[in-house]
Amino acid sequence: MFKFEKLVFGDLGWGDEFLLAMLMTLVVSVLSMGLGIFIAIFTAWAKLTYSRTLKFIASFYTTVIRGIPELLVIYLIFFGGSSLVMKIAKVFGYDGYLELNAITISVIAIGIISATYSSEVLRAAFLSIPKGQTEAAKSLGLSKLQIFYKILTPQILRHAIPGLGNVWQVTLKDTSLISVTGLVEIMRQTRIASNVEHSPLTFLITAAFLYLFLTTFSSKFFNFLERKTNKGYA
Amino acid sequence: MFFNISSYITETLIYKNFILIFSALDETLLLLLISLPLGFVLSLIFALGRISKNTLISRAVASYIFTIRGTPLLVQIYLIYFGLGSVKAIRESILWALLKEPFWCGVLALTINTVAYGAEIFRGGIQSVTKGQIESGQALGFSKIKLYRRIVFPIALRQVLPTYGNELILMVKATSLVSLTTYMEMTGIARKIMAKTFAPVEAFVAAGILYLFLNFLMVQLVKYLEWKYNPHLRLNN
């Protein structure tokens, strides 16, 4: 059954390994979320433009990625990614063997998935700003860049925080799938420890608790951000 | 000319993969056909438990929902498939007949997962039924069961159809994780093909097209249900 003695820190247990694995999960989640928001800004912008081509490309991207399982996206990027990189390198005259490391692949894969959800959040946040504000800013003579930075961005961020909090929870849980790339995060560490100690239940329950810890505390953090940014808005 | 094109298509690797993965579609559908109806019924029951006035029941359901929604589905699948299988008492019990099969472990994990999300969705729907409607039902002398069957559930279910539709699509995608417990559904077959042909892109793109198609059907089903049960919201009759 559950063996507490296997979870001590040091050479006798797996405590320190699991702590490092949790940090790895956190790092990959933060990086993927960041990459996701970065891609999402362009995707949301493409969806809001008048250009039909851009709109089509953006909605094709979000529909396809959201319509196929996350695991397939990760497999596709993990197994198909390095051959693509080598093909690109060949164009530039490099002929050797190239491979992206596990963490880069993971961040790209989870980031591409997370971006589809973030883009919808950002788009909705943008649409929730009344048009009158942009018009008022225009009539005051603000440039397009100024309108974007001084009027739109602060409000988009405020409106988007609850939605991005949800995306963060999904992204955090999606990182459990990247164990297939061999990156030692919580799930991979669980597999390794269970194989060595022949006690999968102990380590799987540990993994569940670590994920619960991460999701609970990050939701507290997002609640705090929401309260802070909504100061003065009742 | 046409003949040449069709024979060219049937010669490509992606087409061959597509046929192979298509033959595993029923394995994926079987997972859904059992876990979705089961999950739907249990979600309704759990939603009632969540809003129950008995604090013991409502707290128990709330902590169940909290735990399941706070952990990844992969952990739940592994816990049931590898975790429970390592307990001697379970291996010797009658449950083992079911739990030794990756298929039933998958069904169990998917059901447990969707119930947690579904119960929260239905709770929102049930609580959105306005008080006046319940009171008028009571004034007409409806019993509690009749009140729920005739008034609360029909209104609540209509309300949550789009949200529950999202959950259904997430479930279609979630079935791919069951392939990690050696169960050979579409993703599992795609991985096997990749190991054999060393052509990952063709294998996973073929599987991806099938999942897209499955989700497209799911979206159409939800749209149809919305159209059918929300006639007052139809744009053109």
C-alpha cells in the first residue's frame, strides 16, 4: 500500500527527485503559457482583422488544434518536429543530424495547444471594451499605438485574467502528457520511481497531491490578481 | 485521368494509415458509448448532491469535484490501471475481472473524470432555474420528484447544453489517453503504425483527421439538440 518511507529526502527516498520534478512541471507550464499568450496575441489579432485570409488561417489553426487530442499534437511535434527542423536546416546548407531537446519540444507543443484557448480569451476580452473608448481616444488625437498601449492593453489584461486563469489550469494539467517526450516532470518521475520500487500506488498518489498543490495555489494566485486588478471596479 | 488520381491517392501512406486507423474507430466509440451516458446520469445525481442541504453530502461531493478537477486525467487513468492493480486485495476481489482489462479501466477513469466536470455544469444549470418557476410548481401541488422531472431538469438541461457540449468534445479528445494503458484505440494504432513505418507525420495526421471528424459530428449533434430543445432561440423558423 502507501509507503511513506519511500518519499523521504536524500538517497533513501524519492522526495527530492519529486520536488525537482514538480519544479520542472512548473517551469514548463510557465514557459508554455508565456509562449501560448505570445502566439495568442497574433491569433486573436488575426481573428479581429478585416482580412479574410488572416481570419481563415487563425480559425483553421484554432479549430484543428482544439479538435484533435492533445496527445496527438504532442506526438506529432515530438516525432515529426526534428525531421522538420532538419529539413529547414538543409535549406540553409546544414546536412547533419539535428534534434531539439525535450524541454524545447515540450514547451512548443504545450504552447501551441495553450495558445488556441488563450486566443479566444484575449479576443473576448478585446470585444468587451466598448467601441466608444477607442473613438474617444481617436478624437483626443492619440495615435494607434498609443490607443493600443494606453487604452486597450490595460483593460484587455484586466478582463482576460479570469479566462487566462482557466487556461493556466488546463495548461498545467496538459504538461502531464509531455512525459512521453522523456522530460523528467512529475509523471515521468512517477513512472521511474514506480518501476524501481514496484509500488505504483505510492508514487501516483504523490503525483496527484503535487498536481493538486499546484492547481490550488495557482488558482489562489489568480484570485489575488483578479482582486488586485479589479480594485475600484466594485 | 480520374482513375489515375484515385489510384495515386490509394497508394499514399497516409491513405493506408487512414484505413488502418479507421478500423480502430469502434474501439474509441465503445469507450464513449459507455462512459458518456453513465457520466451524464451520474453527473445529474452528483449535481443534486452538490446542492443538497445535507452538508455531509454536499461537502463530500465538493471535495470529490475539487480532487478530480485539480489532477490531470492521465494521473487518474494510471491510478486506476497501475495503482489499483498493484493492491493485492483488489487483485483477489471480484472487481479484478473488470480492472485487469485496460478497456474497463479507461471507461472507469473517463466516467469519474467527466462526472466531476459535468456535476459542476449541471449545478450551475439547476441553480439558474428561477425561484418563481419552482414556487409555481409547488403551488400547483407538484411532488418534489415531479418538480425536478417536469420543471427543474428540463429548464436546467436546456440552459447548459452548450457548456455540456464542450465537455463532450473534451471527452472525445480524452479517449486518446486510454491508449497509454495498452488499449489499442485510434491513437494506439497510430503509434503502432509510426513504430512500423518510421513516418510519424503521416500516422498522426491520419489519426488527427479522424478525431476532427468525430468532433465535427459531436458539434453537429449538440447543435441539433440545441435547435430542437430551444425552439424559442431559433433565428429563423
